[in-house]
Amino acid sequence: MSLLTDKQKEELQKLADEVLKEAKLVKEDYENNPSDISGSVVNVHENSPFLDADDNAEPVFSGSRWTRVIKNVN
């Protein structure tokens, strides 16, 4: 015995097809208009030691991974 009627299965398939179609459009749009933002997100707490600077205002921790990190000073 099925939990869904034939009509419900048809409606569910219709919705799944619509979602798949929209996903393909999003993928195609991204391929044609790539974002400058990568899929990776790095969160750094405001009190992180990676934001510390030495006496010459040089970062204590350096490298290309931290060049865009800015410490807010209030």
C-alpha cells in the first residue's frame, strides 16, 4: 500500500521537476555570470590572534589567507 495517491504522486513529481528546472537555471546563470565570491567562508572572531599586529603594525600572522581580514577598533 502506498502512502500517496496517484494524484499526489503526480503533483509531487511536477514539483520535483520544477525544482530541478530552477536548479539547472541557477547553475547555468552561475556559469555565465560567475561570482567573485567563492563558496568558502572563513569566520574570524574579533578577538582572534590572527588579527593581532606587532609594534610596526605588521600582522603577527601573515599570508595570503589573511590579507582581507580587518580588525574593527572601537
